[in-house]
Amino acid sequence: MKSWTVVLCACCTLVLVACAPKVRIYEKTVTTSLPAATTTELALAANRLGDPKDGRSGVKLISDGEQALVSRLLLAAAAERTIDAQYYLLHNDPTGHLFAASLLQAADRGVRVRLLLDDIDTSGYDAMTAALDHHENIEIRLFNPFWRDQGLVVAGLTDFKRINRRMHNKSMTADNVFTIVGGRNIGAEYFLAREEMNYADLDVLAVGPVVNEVSQSFDAYWNSEFAVPARVVVGEPEDFTLSEARNRLSELVEEAKQTRYGAALRKSARENFADGALSLDWVPAKLYVDPPSKAAGLENSGPILASQLLPYFESAESEVNIVSAYFVPRNNGVRWLNELENRGVDVKVVTNSLASNDVAPVYAHYAKKRRALLRSGVELYELRPDAYQVQRRGINWAQSRSGLHSKAFAVDDRYLFIGSFNWDPRSVNINTEMGILIDSPALTIQTLGALDEALSAYTYRVTLEEAGQLKWSTRDANGKVLEYSSEPTGSAWDHIVAGFLGILPIGSQL
């Protein structure tokens, strides 16, 4: 080896050693959820909604984006004791401003607010985070943080194994009485608030025993070694005080209220949450969640979510319906679904098309398995990117492109799961996930009926011709069947990119 090569390798080694992860020493307080008081407004509301006190939980499925945001804002407004919120993303946009302002207003009333955010996308508003975290009733923690003195590139080179593991959980719990669990992050596209693209998504609003399970899970994450106090990561507020943060959020909220979307939120509140408008189904419900230690990648960290859910599929008798924004089955997944089909279980999968998918590598590696899945007997449906325009959903229906973000499945006509879990290697092996499984034939059949109605109008069914060619079919507004012998969405360039991404050995990270 030439001397200059040796010198170069030595220099690179010294740089990487110098940039290697440091041992971080800091203090944090262990806190836990408070028992639900029986006299709060939310507790009284749960009683009025018919709580039978027999172990069942009250649930309401929320598919409408405007209603989903309103439900969170109203919970924050009604909270009297505690708010615990856990999210993968909180965007610096009008919906994020409304959400953050609602937490601040609650804290100003004396409500204890604990906000746990994955650190994948928080650095852009460190000043606001630091200021809000300075409030005596607000504490913010960042899960598995990107240390600000290191930078993304260096972290990727020296600490990839750690930072690759993210907290994908999504929940918000008020007074340990009401909770919202589902697929939505806090951002405009999850609540029908963007003009260019919005996601179809699904949440569960719940009361009853399942809420305690969500709170216990939140405590486990909050007090885990991976949840770091925000001020340790972003520092103390310097040029942006809490008072300035309050004024800025107030200005942003007033701006949001003056928009058409603000008017749509007020309308949704009147229609869906006024006295007598809200009703719940009282059913057996259980939270399933990854242990926080999954973030360390330890095999002995406890049963992961995927293995906890496996028995429901092993006991399936007639059908399995899967709705997954990111569906990457890989070879093992194809074999597993084929085994279900071989023992008489009909499998139906709904996922994104090329143009409705916002992560091109995910689509590319799903597309590689379409023929194998279809040969196994799996039914495949892909969301049309114009679904919202066809449905005229929300104020942006005329121009909004659609994307699927829901993560749900149903087993037979009995079990319905809604949460953050995608059917991809990342949800199974890398990120932490959560969701609520509902045991209710009536609610499951109702949900499957709504899904079946939507499929013919808002998706392409993908089938396999005898010659091995794929065919896409859908219906237009008049009910006429439209068929395509080549992929009906995406540009020529999109297809070229997807073809290239499909050959990259990155499937295990998707």
C-alpha cells in the first residue's frame, strides 16, 4: 500500500473517531400518568356517552381529516389535569401551530403537558421547542435524538445503527380519559389542509380501559433511556422567549382561523362534537405496542408488535383485509400471504399507486412483488391519486392529489386493527409502532362494507392476465369500467426512477 494511502486512511480513522458518539450525561425526572378523576368534564362526558363500566371501551373511527384535527383541539381545550402526546412528526405549518397553541393554552390553565416527539424532523423549530419547554407546565422530550453538535451527515456515518431506529407511534391522551390513536402525524397533509396533496388516514377516538393501556405505554416511552429532555438536545431558550413564543403562536392561530380551512374546522366541530352529536361503540379493545427498547435493536427487548399480532392471522378462517400506505412484503411476506391463501383465507391488500405514493423506493420494492402476490391469489388494489377530487373531500377537493396513509387490517368479520403499523420491514423490525385492536363483528363488518364501496370508485384493481401481463381496472364517475394494460399513474420519469430504485438492495430498510 502506498504511503499516501496509509496517511489518508489514518486521517479518516482519526476523523471518525473524533466524531464518534459521545457519552451523554444528563438528568431527567421520572413522571407517570395520573389516575383519571371522576369529576372532570371529560370523565363526565364519557359517562354520558354510555360507559357500561364492564371492561369494554368506547371507540369512534375518524377517517375525515378535518374532524381528526378538531378532535385533538377539543381534547386539549377540555383537558383539566393532563395531556400526554406522542408523535413521529409535528410540522411547522398551520395545523402544527394550532396543535402547539392548544397545548400551550392548556398549560396556561394549569394542565400538565408532556410532549414526546421523535427527533426526525424537529430541528427546524428548536427555538420554539426550547421556549415552550421552559413553561412550568410543559415538558418536551425528543426520542432517540440527533445531537445538534454532531450533524446529520456525521451521525449517519458514525451512529447509523442508532439513528436509523425511529419512534413512529402516534397518540394523544387527555386527563387519562380520552385518547386518539392512529396513523396521523401532526401536519397539514394529514388533516385535509394542503392544496397540493392530502392523505387518506384513520384514527380511533377511545375512552375506557384501553386508555389506561395507552397511558402506560406512554409512560414507558417517556421514562425510557431513549427519551431525552428537549433542553438537553436544543439548549436553553436564548433569543426567543416563552412570551415571544406565546405571541407568535397567537398570531399564527389567528391567521389560520381566518382561512377557509379555519371555517371548515369550526363547521366540523359543530357537526361532529356538539351536544348529542358524538356517539361511541362500546366494544372489547386492546392496545398493542412495541417495547421502547426496540429502539436499541436488542433481540431480548420483549415481543415486538408484529409477533404480538401474529396469532390473529394464524387463527384467521375466511379473510384478511390489509390497508397499508407502505406495503413491502419481500419474499418472506409473499410466502406468508401465500400460506394464508393456501389454507382458504382470502387476502385483500390496499396500498398506494405510483402517483399516490410519497416514498418512491417503497413503491418500487412493492411493485417487484405484484406478480408473485397475484399468483398466490392475493387481491391487490392501488389508490387513485385523484380519489379526493372524485369524492370532493374537504375544501381542497378540486386540486388535491390523494395519498394513502392509513394503516389498518381486519381478520375475518371480527377483528379490526388501527394504528401506526405499516406492512413493511421498517415497521416490523426497525421503528417502534402502536395500534388498537377492536374485537367487534358489527364494527368490523361496517368498516369492511365502507372499504368495499370505496374500492371500485377510488382505486385501481390490479390483476394478472394469462400471458403474465398486469391489468389495472377502475370505474369512472358514471360507473363505466376503465381498463389499462400499462400502469395508469405516474410520469415516464417516475417509472424510470421506480425501475432503478427497485434494483437497489435497500428493501430491508423500507
